Amino acid sequence: MTTLEKTVAIETTALAQLDKEGRLLNAVLKAPTTKPGRFGFRGDIALKFQTQVADEKRPPDFSIEQVLTIVNDGEPTIPVLVGYIHSLAYLETAAEVLKGLLRSDGSYFMFCNNIDLLAKYRIKMGDVTFYVLPCDESTVWKEMMDLLSIDKNDIKKLDTAGKLDYVLDAAKRFSESYEFIAYADALAKMEPVKNRNENRPV
């Protein structure tokens, strides 16, 4: 990048509001990407905060985890976002927190712990459509690579920002016609939330 090129600041992107609210946490990447005018974020988006006692910083009650997103300088909406929620019941809160930041023609993928491992849905929340997919003992990154048929050798020479650009540009072109299901119906089918610490060594 030459010094003449303008570096994108988060304040001029659709992530500004979430950043100001202190929701962008555990960032692996929170910086301009390899594409001009584009800013990338990999980390968590806090959905519900715990009550804070005095100055004590508590982790959120729940978040969209392992988030992959890119935004463009000066645009008010997020074109593509991928993340993981531990329960499908959190999708409603996610849609509320992101209200006004998502658009009807955007590409949004939500991986979820407590839906059938063979389930692949499209769920509309207002005028925004989410692809809802299962994820158990894997990572969002790996699941997206598989979903988009990206070979890791294709991106191994790229840096973190370059990899994010590559994967999310492919995600924007994704258009599988999974079954549309009403959110209430999907909730009725959801399974118990698995305890993520169950099989971990103490």
C-alpha cells in the first residue's frame, strides 16, 4: 500500500456503531483488508451484556462468535457476515443487535450448535435472510471453506486479511436454495444446547 492511499478507519464503516457500543471483542483481525476501501473484522460480536458491577469487566452472556465480516468505507450496511451462535434462540437477538446494519440482498451465514447436523435452512428475519447451518466441534472458518469448496492451498500464501477477502468474496457469490423455514418452526425443531465443556479435560 502506498502512503498516498487512504486507510479505511472503522469509524467510517457500518461497524462503527457496534464498535462504539463495545460489542467487537476478541479480535483476530480488526483492520483494513487487502482490497481498497474495505475493512475486515474477525472476532466476536457481543449480543447480551452481563450486568456490570463497579468497574468489573464481565464477558457477555452470549455473542455471535468466530465472526467473519468485511465492510466498505462510507457504506451504512454490512454486505456479508458469518458467525456462530451457541443456540438458534440467539438469532432473534442477533437480528435485533444488527438491525439497520444488514440488507435484504446481503449474504449472512449463521452456524448453530443445536440444530440437526443435516439441517440447512434459510430463515427470514424481517427482510434479511440468514443461511442457518449446523456446526458441532468444528470452526466457522473450516465450515465455510468446506461450504464454498475452497482448497486451503489456494489461500495459504495470503495473510489474515487476504484470506478473509478471498473467503468472503466467495461467500457473497453463494446462492444455494435451501428450504425456507419460519423462525418459530425452526425453534420448535431445535435440540438441547450442548454443554461445550462436557468433553473437555479438566
